[in-house]
Amino acid sequence: MYGSYTTAEVAVQEQKKFLVKVHGWMGLAVLLTAFAAFFTSKNEFLEQLIFGNPFGWLVLVVGEVALVWFLSARVFRLSFETGLALFTLYSVLNGVTLSAVFLVYSLGSIAGVFFISAGMFFAMSLYGWVTKADLSKWGSILFMALIGVIIASVVNFFLHSGVFQTIISFVGVLVFVGLTAYDSFRLRRMQAELAGDTVMLRKLGLLGALSLYLDFINLFLMMLQLFGGRRNS
């Protein structure tokens, strides 16, 4: 009895350490993205290079999609150092792409929405980590909803409907709030399965940081579209 209790306590402590590491890497990636975005927005040469022609921004986006897909699919086959380097590169490139945020929205508005989004994110992440409910059934539902948001966003790119965009953003907030809880829940289960395998746990932590990073960035962007104050308003 005492031995099993001790083992359970060790498992809980290992989960806590894993959780801290995942959110640490995710937080550093967010900071790198924010710094890259702010720096790029203040550099006229970079802004012109990226947004001054139709190909600069498109090349960046295609490169980012390819990079995040490759990292997600191959993270367990790569060395931890290589995976971390690719994750760092992606977070910087994403910041360069998102520099337009500082050109569209006021700095105070960005900061306010960022902290609100961070609060929502950590609340849902904590819920996914500690809940005793089985969230596995959320996965397919949230994935289909995400596909719907992406398709609707592409359609509205041509329609330019403000009302439609508001609906998309509202649904998007719900989707990414749900994904934050689901991804945290999934990480908790995977961590338990890999307990004792230090090498694989480090790589899982990196994959988890990437997943949560994407959840947070997209939640923040959806919230910004709903509540952000534009610079010219």
C-alpha cells in the first residue's frame, strides 16, 4: 500500500514537471513570436519585403505550413535539438508574418486582448490537465469544426463580409478554447504512457508545446478580430 502510494506521488510530480516544461517552451515561443512581430513592424525594409508584393507574404505562409507539418509529423524521429531548432525557427517566422497585427491594431488593444486570451488559455489548459472527464470524444468534433472555420475564412477572403467574419471569429474562439482543453488532456494521457522514457518525453513535450502554441496564437487572433481596436478608429 505504502509503495503504491509513493509510486502514485512520483507519477504526479513527474506530470507536474512535464506540464511546467511544456508551458515553458510554449511561453518562450510566444515571446519570440511577439518580439519578431514587433521588430518587423518597426522595420520598413522588412515590411516592404514581406507585404510590398504578393509573393513575399505567400512564400512565408507556405514555408510556415510546410515547417509545422514536417515538425508535427517527424518530431519523434528527429533529435530533440533539431526539433527545438525547427520550433524556434517556426515561432520567429510566424512572428514575422503576424507583424501586420501591429500595423492594424493599436498597441494597447493588442496587449489587452493578449492578456485576456492568455487567461482563457491557461484556464482551459488547466481544465484539460486535471479533469476526470474523458475528452477524447472532443477530438473529431473539434477537428471538423476547425476545418469548417478554415473553409469559411477562405470563402470570406473573397466576400469581405464583416458580419460573416464576426461569426467565424466567434466560432473560432470556441474551437480553439476547446482544442486547448483537448490537447492538454491528450498530452496528459500520452505522458502517462511514456512515463520513464526520458528521450521520448522530451520530444512529446516539444510536440505538446507546438500544439498549445498553435492553440494560443489562433485563439489570440480570433479574439483580436472580435475585440481589437484598430489604429485608424
